[in-house]
Amino acid sequence: MGSRSDAEADRSGSADEETLHLTVDGSRCEGHTLCHLVAPELFDLDPIDGRAQVLVEHPPLELRALATKAANGCPERAIVLRSTRTDS
């Protein structure tokens, strides 16, 4: 009987949580700026070389679709999305 229902976990705030980690591989980014066009809330551009810089390392749920769209649209595949699940 050691498990709790989803409703109990939701009420206590200790349900399993998924965290998305967003990074840019600086050795791959060529400054195409597409990520910033797709998701300016998540990426800034270096004023000198135009390479992407992450503004939000752990995007909230409402921005995850944009993070995925930016990663999928990067011609250099420089945007790295990693998901981790924590058991609370």
C-alpha cells in the first residue's frame, strides 16, 4: 500500500516532476539566429557574433513547445534539450 493516488500527489505538490534543461552548444552554433526568431523568450543573441545564448535554462511548461521548435529548427543542431524526471 505504499503508493499514493495521482490526486493525492497533486494536492501535496510532490508528484513526479519533469525538468527540461535547455543549453546551446557554443562549439556548434553558427549564429543563424533562427532560435531567437522562434523563441525570443528563451534565447538572446550575442551582439558581436550573433550566436545564441540561453535566457531560461529551465523553461516552464508553457514555453516547452517553443524550446522544442527552436531545437528542431536549428540547422547546426546546437540547441540541446535534456529532460530529467525527479521522484518526489
